[in-house]
Amino acid sequence: MRLLYSLLLYLIAPLTPFYLFWRGLREPAYRQRWLERYGLPPRDIPRGGIWVHAASMGEVQAAGPFLRELLNRYPQLPLVVTTMTPTGAAQLERLLGDQVRHCYLPFDLPHAVALFLHRLRPRLALVVEMELWPNLFHAIRKRGIPLLLVNARLSARTAAGYGRVRRLMEPVLQCPSRIAAQTRDDARRLLELGAPDERLVVAGSLKFDQSLPASTREQGEVLRQQLGPDRPAWIAASTREGEEEQVLRAHELVRQVLPAALLILVPRHPDRFARVHALCREAGYGVSRRSDGGPCPAHDQVYLADTVGELPLLYAAADVAFVGGSLVPLGAHNVLEPAALGVPVIVGPHAFNFAEITARLVAAGACQQVTDAGALADTVTELLENPDLRARMGRAGQRLVEGNRGATRAVIALVDEILGDSGAPHRGSGSAQ
């Protein structure tokens, strides 16, 4: 089955430069460093260290505390982090600067992953969340490189999709030395797909361990002063194609009750910033853009966050947070970020990527799940009008996040188990969460 998969990849491989060029029209960083996409990282890339793959910005953000702990415990081993997206690379630069080395993961072509691994020669490989690449995993196993699949999550929908190609995916799940699943449901689905029971552990979610700088709330308050401290403000974060229209309709309903209300709108992907700006104007809204750097006048009803890497700051400036990717069937994004900041959370009906975490937030009274744009408007309005309810929900979210930290410590224990004395000396484990 993997042979057929590889043949199909080689058939479409001649189209990949056109794909990168097309992406580069909207995100110029896709025009750069093409050799890395075909298995040729820079010749001076450190060898013999720890390699972590975190596909995009969300995975990099979630892995931040874990990456810092690897640097702390294994200072003698170089740390290389790969991503698939330039936004992931930019987020890595913001979090860790030159403490780690970055390159792009190659396409899953057999010769490309072989070249990549030959040049990198890692002592240990870690893949964050569910990036399952058949040729890459096969090549890692063939070379005897220990592989950890960490923060693994598998929604029912994704599991059903993988189940249709079980003959391809089951051997992939045999490759990791250990799999650290986020929840028991994730672990059960992985077992049903063929993951070995003896290699599977439930470690919790690294997202609970994300630590925000103490200055985030202070910076959020500074931004709120620029937006209008007396204006009720809600944020629609990480919105996706087909979702902004619903959010803008909801905002109009909110403004019928609260005319001064401000929407902070944060599209998920930078290449859509211009399109979303046009949608706001077409809907008749006055729009201020974050990239302009100025205050938001009272006559503007939407504040468009057309920058990257500032989501915690924007959450901290809002009274209520709607987490996008959930009014459209894409599974939602990280619902824990606003909860950790004490901001009440709203999520749409399609939260399957965070089903268990969302259910726990709802049960704790930290989150409300809505069915459509009308229900979103009603819930936003209710929360903006009720500061006591907002405060109770915010405290509940913070308690839930604080009470579930520890995934970083559990995964670091697996790393220690594999590296053993070969990774010594450690600096200590004081920073593990």
C-alpha cells in the first residue's frame, strides 16, 4: 500500500513547484528555501541532536513549554525544529529565537525524506500531534531512530478517514517507539487503527502547559485603552473561510442591543487578511487594521487583526472570546488560550478537534457552545451585558487550565526513558510543567 502511495506522490511531484509558487503569491515566504521542501536542509544543520516536528503555528505554540524544557534538560544536544508553514517558522522565531535551528519538513517522497534524515541524523525524533507521514515514519524506523508521537489527538471524523486507508495507516502507527495521546478517547481510536497497546500512554494535552508572559495581560490592557476602554469588545479568533460572514452577521445583531460593541476579528491565515477586510467593508462596517498601529476610532465597528503571533494579546484585550473553525466543520482551534487568560469562551457546533477539552470547559462553566450565528449573537450579547457571569466563567476556565497541567512533564519522562544516560548531563527539571 505504501508503494502505491509513493507512486501517486511521484506522479504529482512535478506540480509541487507550482503549488509553492501559488502559495507564494499570497504568502511570500513560500517562495523561499525550496530545497528544504525536497530533502536538502542547510549543510550546516546540526547533526546528532533532537529533532521536533510541529507542523504549523498552533502546534509550535502548544509545544513551546516542551521545547524550552528540552533545551533546559539537554543543553549538550542541538535542537532542530521543522514546520510545514512559514507562519510556524515565524512563531518559532518569536518563541525561541536562535536557541533552536529551523528548517522545513520535506514532502513525503521517499528520496526526499532519505536525504533529510541522512543530513540530520537525529538521535531522537518527536512529532507533535497527528502528522502521520508513511514514508517519513518508515524511513525513521528503518534507520533505528527512536520516534515519539506526542500530544496525539484523533477525532472521530479523522479516525473514520484513516480507517478507510487502514492498510496504509496501520504500519505507520507501528513505527513510533511511544505514542503520548492527549485523552483516553484519542488513545482508544489510535488502538482501533492499529497502534500497539504497549507503546501507548495518555499524557494529557501540552496546550494546558502553555505559559503566557506576565506582561500579556498588561499589554492587553494597553491595547484595550486604544480600542476604547468603555466599549464592550468581543473577539472572533482564528476564523476560517465561510465563517467571517457569519461572525459579521452576529456582530450586527449584537450591535442592535449594544450599539457601541466592537468586534476584534482575527482570521486564521495571513493570506486571507485582504479578503476579510473587503468582506467587512462590503458589510458596511468601519474597519481599523492592527497593522496600521493606531487607535480604533469610535466610528469603526471592527478591529481587524491583520498581524501574526499576537493572539494572546488580543484575547487579553477582549471581554468575550469566540474560537473560530467551529461555525464551519473544521473542528475548532485552541479553546484553552482564552480560558487560561480568564476570558469567557464561546465555540460553535463543530469542535471535534477539541471535543473532550470543550466538554470539560462547558461542564466547568467556562465555555458556552452555540449552534449558529444567531445563537452566537445572543450569547455574546448576554455575556457583554453581564460582567458577573463573565467573571465566573473566566475564573472557571483558569481553574481548569491550572488543574490539568503536567503533559510536558509526562512527555519529558518518555524522552528521558529513551535517551537514558546518552542524553546526560541534565540541567534539571525545574521548569517542567
